[in-house]
Amino acid sequence: MSIFKTQEIGSLKKPSWLLEFLRSSASEEEKKAALDDASFVNLKMLEHIGLDFVYDGEARRVEMYELPAKFIHGFEFVGRVRSWDNKYYKKARVIDEVSFVKNYHLEEFIFVKEHASKTPKIPVTGAYTLMDWSYNEYYDSREELALDLAKNIINRILKELEGVGMQVVQIDEPAATTHPSEMNMFAEVFNEQVKGINAKINTHICYSGDEYASLMPVIPDLKAKHFALEFANRDLNNIGVDDVSRPGYRALKAFKEYASDREIGLGVLDVHSDFIEPPELIRDRILYAVKILGDPSKVYVNPDCGLRTRKREIAFAKLKNMIKGVKLAEAALR
């Protein structure tokens, strides 16, 4: 029996054939069929690699912010801005009270659920991040906008997804720690969006400038069981399970202090590098986490973030080595 559960975080780079086809003069019906094909291929590849929790690489999504903003009344796109690397997204301004237009994740989740042989874990962009990445030109405060998004949009989406079989949801909040003074507000907004949800609630918070120092004290207040966090991007590529070899994982000590009752989604793959981590390096990152946290059952293994910044062959090679590293770690603990 496996000790560690494995998962992806969200996005994969879209295959070139899909992008070309979506730009073609094909009918909407033909384009939908192409998206179905891409979703199925991604899902089955992730299952074949051996992940325990899977999705479809967000094959149908343009971008994690742009898709929600397109289907929320009150948002109006104003231009493109850079997010990271050379990736851009269309940014919107909020010019009216936000209200629900449609569940923009319902169709994709139903498709994945019908075709998945493993447990699907759907990523959903959270209300705080949607607020932070938008220009607020209507509400009196950032908090008012975020709470409206949490109560009227995200909570409704989650309840509808739960109604069609969602068992695990990953709330993506990459903006959470970018304003340390707002962490209490973030916690309030986060809890509003998951109110009444019985599915397992994960959250993914990436690339904290303060190594999650501002996040840790509010973790006990957050209604999330599982925290998928970034570590590998800060780490060395040396083999070893000591503090000197694993500087990227220092935040685990604070996690043990504040979140000993929660699960950690341990980022072991750097998604901003083509370096394919050897299984032995992944093994030692996992073993170091167990050394700090003590309970291997609370350690899940995943990339730092979504892998859409990497070529598909690099992303899949990284994930394959991740599974090999997990097996090495399990063997070392037996």
C-alpha cells in the first residue's frame, strides 16, 4: 500500500495541434470535440503516469483568471498584463455589482468525472485572487468586492459542482500572500466561498515572497484540510535530507507549528525550469518533509504549481520522475 498520495496542481501546456485547430475556421461543434479530445488525452496521460488525484490539465481554460472574468457579470476586460515568465492574461475592471452568469466549470468537470478512473480534483480560482487581479471601479473596498465574489459566485459554483459529484476541490489563491496586511481578510473571504461545502477542500498558494510567513498564523482559521505549497523553486539540487541541503523547505517547520492537523501538498518539481529532477532528489525532498512533520500520511506529493510553462514532454518527464521519487521515499521508510 502506498504511503504518499500524488497529484498534479492544475495546468498543462496545450498541444500545438489544439491551438492551431481552435484558430481555424472549424465549426464550434468541431472545436468542442477537439477540446474533448485534449481533455481526455491529458487525463489519461496523468493517470498512466500514476497520479492518485487528476484533472485534465485545464485543457478547456484560456487562463485561470480570464475564464472566470468572462462569465461573471460586472467584469469588463481592458487589456493584457504579464503574470509571470512570458505569460499574459486579460485583465478586467469591475464596473457593476458582480452576479452569477453561468457555472464555467460545470461542463468540464462532468466530462472529467465521466472519464476518470482516478479521483478528479478540480481547480477553481478563488475569490480573493479574482478580486486582487482586477481593477475595482465599483465597490467601496477590496474586501467588499472579494466577499461578494465569494458568496455570490464561487460558493454557488462549488455547490453546483458538489451536486454533480465533486469530492475534492482545489481553491487556487496565488494572490493570498501578496498583501500580508490582508491575511485576516483573506481568511474571511476564503471561508465564505467554501461555506456549506462537504467535499474535501484543498487550497494551492504559490510563490510567497515571505516564504509563507504571513500565511502560517491564519492557517488554523482557514476551512481547508490540505495546503499545496511551493518549495522546489527555492531549493538546491543537492542530494540530502539535512537543513543545509534543503533550504527551500524551511517553511515546513512553521507549517508543523501552525498546521500539524492539516495535510501538506509538497511541491517537489520546479515548474519554472526545464531541469528534470532526478528521482533521488525528489526522494530526499519527501524524506526531509517527513523528518520535519513526522507523519507521512499527511504528506502529498505534487509539482510546485501548474506545469503549463513547460513543454509537454518536459512536464510529463518531471511527473514520471516524481512518481519514481515517491517510490524511492516509500522504500526508504519501510
